[in-house]
Amino acid sequence: MKSLYDKNLRYTPEAFKIDEEAYPTVKAIFDRWIEQGYSPREISHILQACVVDYELYSVLDFRDDPIESP
């Protein structure tokens, strides 16, 4: 499996591309919910939990999307 870190544990160019791709999406979610009066910390916790869920499902090689599954 490829790594997004180099031998000195710094981001590779691909890691920076992921960061650049994710930033506007995450910012849009934050902005929308903060505008409605919700806590940035709570929004962050929910988004982190989503990322962890997807990570676990991919590591465990589950075939079903955790959000789509009943």
C-alpha cells in the first residue's frame, strides 16, 4: 500500500492534494452549520467520527457503505 508520508514523515505531494481537495468541502459544512448557530467543536467531533467510521470500514474491508447500511 502506498504512503502519503515520505521517509521523514512529511506529507507527499499527493497528501497535499488530498488536503486541498478536502478543505473546501469541510469548510462548506462548517460554515453552513455554524451559520445555523451550532458549535464548531461539536461539528468537528461529528466529522471526525465520520472519517474514523470510513477508515474502520475500509481497514476491515467491509463492502457496504456504513452510511447506506441499515
